[in-house]
Amino acid sequence: MVDCSGEIVNSSQEQRILHVLLASWPAWVPALTLSHVSLQYNARIFGLRRRGWQIESRLQIVKGIRHGSFRLARPGDFPNPKNKDTQPQSRLFKEERHRDDG
């Protein structure tokens, strides 16, 4: 349901950010636009990524000023599946067994 200002009623900030990203794909959405939904838009983007949405980000520097923007990598899949080509990361440290582990 949408109210008279165009806002989605009874939706979370993550849902509203996802709606903005879906509506504007394939265009990039400026971080300033997302800040109108949530001042902590990076936390909401992080939450969406943890749920499996692939969200691209870019940073452009124009006349010394940084401009961030976001977009969905591949809309149409819910949630966007991660690339199957990616290999699991190797461990940072060797997994050693402790003498009490048996």
C-alpha cells in the first residue's frame, strides 16, 4: 500500500531501499537518495546483502568530492543468487587439532 506522499506504508527501511533499487535498475541510485529512506543506508544495504541480494556499489570522485551510488547486480531473481563461479575462501590459519580433540 502506498500513501499520498508515495511512501510504502508498513514496510521496513530495507524493503523501501530494495524497492528504490528495483525501480531504478539498471541505473545507479545515488547514496543521497538512499539517505532519504534511511540515514544508515549502508547498514540496510549490508542487511540486504546478508539476505543474498547482490548489490553493486561504486564511488566517483568529481572535482574532489566523493559520490557513492548503488544498484542491484542482477534483478529478477529473488534474492539475487551469488555467482556459482566464486570459490570458497581459504582459511587464514591452518586448522590444527588440539591434543584434547581426540
